[in-house]
Amino acid sequence: ITTEDRELFAKAVDHCGYKVAESACCTTLEEAVEAARKIGYPVLVRAAFALGGLGSGFAQDEKELIALVNQALVNSPQVIVDKSLKGWKELEYEVVRDANDNCITVCNMENFDPMGIHTGDS
């Protein structure tokens, strides 16, 4: 499923002419450090496959990144390093599509949680 695979999703969004925040999936501290250097600080570090954001947070520099990644890898086999979108607004749309590809927007909403905070974690 395209929406469940970050790389496939990013390619699909790019194909539509839009951009996604740069990110990398990492399984070691070394990979995460390299990813953060490539992406540029600040970054958001998230423990993958973990409910409640275990070991997640924002890193302003490599020292903060190392602390977050070491904690996240205790709880998860993988971390996701994302370009920080702090300060952005998040707008969400709920869309229903039927078998004939008819779509209707049921509602839209602005999330009041800061960007990077999953609604289920607030």
C-alpha cells in the first residue's frame, strides 16, 4: 500500500508535483547521524513502530540527536529522522471515496498540536 511505505508515498507525492519533508529511516546511530547531517538541523527523531512516541523529540544538534537516537533504539529497531517542520501549521482533510471513485470531503480541521506531534500522542 503506497500510503504505508514512506518511500513509495514520497514518490507518489513527487509525481503529483508536490514536496514532502526530507527524511530517512535508520537502524543504527551512525546512519541517523549521517542522515541528520544530510538533512540539516533541526531534525525530528521518531522511534518507528512504537506507540506513544517512545524516544521521540527534536534535535538541534548532533549531541541532542545522539541522545534521542540511543533512547529510541532501545524501544524500536528503527528510527525516522525528519526535517523539522516546527512552526508550520497542519491542516487535515477527511475524504470518503466510493467504489466508483466519487470523493467527498467530509471535514477539514487544523491540528492545534505542534507539527511533529502525532494526534494520538497528545
